[in-house]
Amino acid sequence: MTVLEKISRRDFLKATGVSSSGLLIGAALPTTLRADVLQRPSGDALNLFVSLREDGTVEIIAHRSEMGTGIRTSLPQVVADEMEADWDRVTVIQGLASADYGSQNTDGSRSVRNFYTVMRQMGAAARSMLESSAAQRWDVPVSECRASNHRVVHSDGRSIGFGELATSAAEQPLPALDSLPLKSAADFRYIGKDVPSVDLADMTTGATTYGVDVALPGMLYASIERRPVMGTSIESFSADAAKKVRGVVAVEVIKGTDPNGFKPIEGVAVIADKTWSAIKGRQALAATWTDSAHNSHSADVYLDELMDAVSSKPGVVARERGDVDAALAAGKRVSASYRTPYLAHASMEPPMATAYVTEQGCEVWACTQTPQATQQTVAEVLGLAPEKVTVNVTLLGGGFGRKSKPDFSAEAALLSRAVGKPVQVVWTREDDIRHDYFHSCCAQHYEASIDESGAVTGWLARQATPPIDTTWDASADLMSDGSLSQTFGSIPFAIPNLRLEGHRAPAHARIGWLRSVYNIPFGFGVGSFVDELAHAADKDPAAFWIELIGEDRLLDFAPEGFEFSNYGKPLSEYPYDTARFKGVIRELTETIPWGESLPAGQGWGIAAARSFLSYVAVACKVSVEGDQLKVLEMHSVIDAGLVVNPDRVHAQMEGAMIFGLSLALMGEITFEGGEPQQSNFHDYPVARINQVPRVIRNTITASDAPPAGVGEPGVPPVAPAIANAVFAATGKRHRTLPLNKAYRV
Amino acid sequence: MKITVNGKQRTVDVEPDTPLLWVLRDELAMRGTKFGCGAGLCGACTVHMDGKAMRACVLPVSAVGDAEIRTIEGLSEDGSHPLQQAWADHNVPQCGYCQSGQIMSAAALLAVNAMPSDEEIDTAMAGNICRCGTYPRIRAAIRQAAEAEQS
């Protein structure tokens, strides 16, 4: 528990006023950023996450990034509950980048699961200090004092408000976190309740501050023309033409590196007094670029090659048990190959960052999922010590993994240094889609054998996927066990013989994480193939899933040579529990009229996956009339262990189903000549309201297991559930995404 | 150049082809109207021009003329518009970025169609993308606001 140790040590420093990492350079306050987004607790801090003002206001730090999950509400509501604070008197303050908080990487669906206990301890520590301080004031044993709803109450009935205790409570020694008593679940005031988002009122009135909304006095705006193909460099451009545009003040080159990791890719920046001037100036650059080894990359041709490899040649073995070749030779053989494209993130707010470099250092304001990586990367490109870089986290207009990469903040920092003024880098939608860290394309091939009883006796799977590791190591071309832990390698099926293999697939584009990552293609491959096997065995697909998973047990993949990453958690803490996997499938089929007879051209499909430690099953009902495919209903069940804010979990699942619908029906980035062929929502469509079913319903499995991930796990089963429903409706099996290749959607 | 925004006449010194979006944001510091695509494809920049929903990212400021522009900041004094209240009741926003535009499109719809059907809601709102997928709650909030206005 290194995080806890670190936090508890830092808390002590913070509470005693020894440590202060809050830093604001000069008077460069953004004009639109609310003050409470910037400040950190000062002398009235009870610990790193909680401070109490004399007027009774409790300030709770949100150290994670808000991109729509509701985390700025959920974690503070945990603190407030343990502290016995009145939620109406809580103000949430966005924390700066600081290692004090432990990891701030808001990705991997891990904010609640990694910080639920920490937040409870922070709240409990504050409560304990308030009780001790009241006991001192009344000169009574602390055991007679109890915090309750923003007051400390003595057993004789007298009470005192939190605010009156603010100063003396902050002087109390920090209690030992590990021995603090925590509330019992029956006493929870906010945990498990639908607390509305703290940003709700601002979001409905346009008063929020996202990355693009930061405005500093004297700030300039930059629009950057970037290389069109991986590996190319600037050959020529016309700075003079750009400077003829009204408002343009400078043209600056940003040098790139390969692989670029978290750093900027090569480009020419046009810097102007206003956003529109920068965009217009950029259009005048007429930049040309050198050749690159990736100039011939075609996604279609490349996927053809990968599909050929996985369907015809043995690969590198990642996991094996029994003798799959013998099993395949003996049983009824079923085989299928699946093909999934590159995808772009397309968050509604493109990447946006503002930086101001002065002699004292650099201050950044950005819609980032990773404030500390931003601090580190900006420090690296500027040649500064990380403590000279302050990173303010704005709200994020969506993230989905794109904003885990701090390249855009590094661009802003380099440009601010070049012109000596604050600079906001504005990514256009075209920049966002054409220069994304793309979700990887993927080829998969499956073979299985079925005996006379309909039982599966052998499972052979092969994949070829350009790995994310190429972001840092251009020579990486084979998926690691860690990456394969996302569904492909961690299938839970009780099949006596299996072998999982991988082929090499070098990258020809920047590859990144997209909401649920490799679980998207592998969820589609596994989720579709199970359905194919069910039909081959003439069994009900839902019952077949449960049968294939087999008896209740906790899985361990080590004996089969597979290093299962389990999303960074030990199996002792978060076991892979087949009973819970089957549980969500059963619960789902009880939620919907599974097995109902439908008119011709309609069908139900089901799929399930365990990802980010949660178990999710999704069922979709579709209709196919002529070439028109419509998704009529979507239903999900999630077992995410203990849930802090049910409404936000439902919201994440609704959103995940629609995100999955987008990629299943219409998501595709193609490359020709090394260049992405899509650039905006006209050629990279995402789901619109008229494409979304009227019925979208999520059920949360009641569970007291430790909290698991929520933001991502809803996505993986969606695409296979839709494709399986199309098969049920039409008898046509679709193994290539997106489905708009075959239907109007 | 003079334009009228939320009932106030404003003077701006910009090139005539500057999209209204950037005039609102960079010149008038009204940043509730968002940039999403720059091509009229996503609706994040939706404002009202004489009551009609318009995409400010593709509307040159020179085309505004004497028309009355209303932005999210001017929809109500205090967030009390029935749609804003319905949005809060349904806890609609996730990231929130598209919601100014969603609410402005919905307000323009209700202004001409007090009780829209589900089909009409879908049609009117199809120009506004929400990547977080808040569509089911947007539909529910619009229905609630319409019903609240009727009663």
C-alpha cells in the first residue's frame, strides 16, 4: 500500500504546514476560471484532501480529472460521508498536479477502486480530529464525542458546529490512518446515494471552464499544421504568407521525434491574437513534407495481410493448456475470422492547452487526464525541473484516453517560451481526428471443436494487433501479456484444450488507448465467436455462455504460462470469479424478454465481458428491414462491486452502450498513402440521437465486493451483442466492423 | 461592426468572415458557446438567431446584421429556464461540453413546437452530437420541460 503510506506521510507534512507545493506564477489568473478551481487548502487543512473554514465550509480536493464520469462528485461524497460533513456545505476544489496525491492518471477505470478506501480514511481522519478538538474544548473523554452532520455532539446533548472547531481541529495530530474506525455501511449518508454532480448547475448555464475556455491577460492563440504521415518532417512552408493574415504575430516550428511518446509531433505553429486569425494564418502556410517509410500505409491492405497471417499461420504462443491440435482434429470444427478498424477518440472538446512560461517556470492549464505526466513532459521539453511546472486541470470535454497524452500541453509550453506570452494551443476537429493516438486495428482468427454432446473441446485463437507500446518503442510489434489480459488472453471458458497465439504487427500510425482499449476488438472477437459456437451446437446463446464458463471457481492463468495483469490488482483482492461472470448474464436474461418470439427481421443478441475488474453483460434487440439496420433496445447489467453513486454508474453504462453502438455501426478510420482519410464528423460519424434506441436500460448488481471499474467496462460487449442480434434477425454473420459496410444505420 | 447579443448591442472590430462563434468567445468573452467541429456538424456552438437554432461556427459575423443573437448565457438569468431545470432534474450532463448547444437546440424546438413527439425531438436534436451518450436523458428532459410548460 505505497499510496497510503505516501499520503499519510504527506498529510502529516501538510497538516503541520511544512510542505507547500501550491504555486501560482505572477498574476496570470485566467479570467474565466473560477477561483475555487485554482486554490489549494492553506493553514486550515485537516489533511491533504480536506480543509475546514471557520464559516464551516468544508473544502475537499478532487485530485482526479472530470471528463464526465462524475468523479469530482463521487470521491468527495465518500470523504464527506466519513467526515459526517453536510454535503450542502462542501466545496470541491480541483487539485493541481502533485505527486502528493498518488497517481492522478484518470484512466483505466480506477478512480473509485484505487481511492475509495483512501478517501474514507481522509474523511475519517478529519472526523477524528474534529472529535478530539471538541473533547479538548469540553475537557471530556473523546469517546463521549461523536461527529454527526457537521457538528460534534457530546453524550450529554451539547454540540458544537464544525466551523467553530476549524482552527483547533487543524492543530490536532494526524491520527494513524490504518487504525481509524470507518463507518458501517448502514450509517452511510452519501455513499451509495445519487448525489447530483457538483458541476451540474454550471454545465446547464455555460459557466464551466474547459481547456478551451481558459483566458489569460495578453494570451495568444496557436493553430498548428502537423505532418500528415508518421515519420515525415517539415520540408518547406511560407511564414511570410501566414504573417500577412491580420492578427498573426509569429510562426514557430515544433520539432518532432520518432517515436514521439508523449511529446509533440512535428509541426508549424501560427500564433495570433485571436483563434480565427491563427486558423486562417495556418491555411496560408502551404507546408510541404518529406517522404516517410509509412507513405505507403493502407489500412485495408495492411488488415488484409494481418487477416491472412492469423488465419493461416501459427503465431507466438501466449497461453496454452491441453492439446488443442488433437482436439480440433477430433471434433466438429468451427472457424471464423474477425476484422476491426482503427478508431479515433473524437471527444467533443478537442485537445486544448494553455501555457505561460516565465523566468520562474511554467504554468499550464489543460483538459488533461494525466496532470503529473503533463508536468513531467512539459518540464522535459523545456529543460526545467518538474517542480518549476504547475499544472492546473480544467474540466475535460470528454477524454476517452486521448487526453491521457500530454503532447498538446507540451506544444503550448514550447510556443509560450518562444513568444514570451501565454499561448493557448487550439486543436481543430480535423487536427483531433487526423493526428489522434488511434485505437489500433486488429485481425483475429478463431477455431474450435465441438463434440457430439455440443461441448467445446478445443479453442485456438490468433490475433495480430499493432501494440500501444510503439508509442515509446518503434520496434515493438507483438502484444504483451499485459495487453492480451484484456479479454483475448483471459477468456474464462472451461475448455480442456486451448492455445492463444499472436502475430507480429508493426505500427504505421500513432497508437493509443481508447475507452476499454483492447477489450473492444477482443470483446468483439470472443463475444461473436461464442455466439457462433452456440448456434453451431444448436444451443441458446445465453445458456451457452454460462455452460462454456463452467462451474463456479476463481481463475488463475499462471499455470498456463500467461501473465494476467488483472488491471493492476492482485487476484487475492480482485479475483476472477466465474460465478459473478455468469451472474450478470443470468440477471440480464431475467431483465429482458430473452427467448421471446419476434417478427421476421428482428432479433436479440447477447455478449458479456469482464474488464477493469467489473463483469458486464449486454443484450441488444435489432431490426433489419431491407438494408436498414436499427438497434431497438439496449440493456446491460454491471457487477462493479460496491457502487458509490448509482446514478453516475447508470449514466456511464448508458454512455458506454452508446459509445459501443457508435463503433459497432459506424466507427472507422482508414489510411491511404499513410494518411488518415477522415477528418471531421461528416466522414467519421458518431451516434446521433436519432440512431439511439428509445430503450436503453442498465441494472446494477447488488454487491458488497470491493469497488471495480465503471467508465469503460460497458463498452466491450456492445458490438458483439449487436452483431449477434443481427445474426438472430437475419441469419447473416458479420465479422467485420463497422456494420455500416453492410447496412444503412 | 455592431451585433446584438442577449439584448445588448456590442461593437466588435473583426474581419467580416470571422465566425460568430469566435466573436462570442474571443471578442466578447462569452465562452458558454463551445467549439466542436468548425463545420456545422456537431451543434456544440448552437445559438439562437432571431429565435432559430444556428451553428455559430459556420455563421460569418457579417451575416448577423440586425438579428438578435441569444446564447446560453442569455437563456435565463439564473439557470431557471424549464429546460435547464429539467436538465438538472435528470442529471443529464456527463462531461457537459455539448450541453450548452443541446439546451439551445431544445429551446428553439420548444419555442415552435410546445409538445414535440419523440420523432420530432430526434429530428430537431439530430444536429447535436453528445459523445458521452446522454441522449436518453436529453429526450426525457425535453419531454419533462414540455410537459411542465403545458401545465
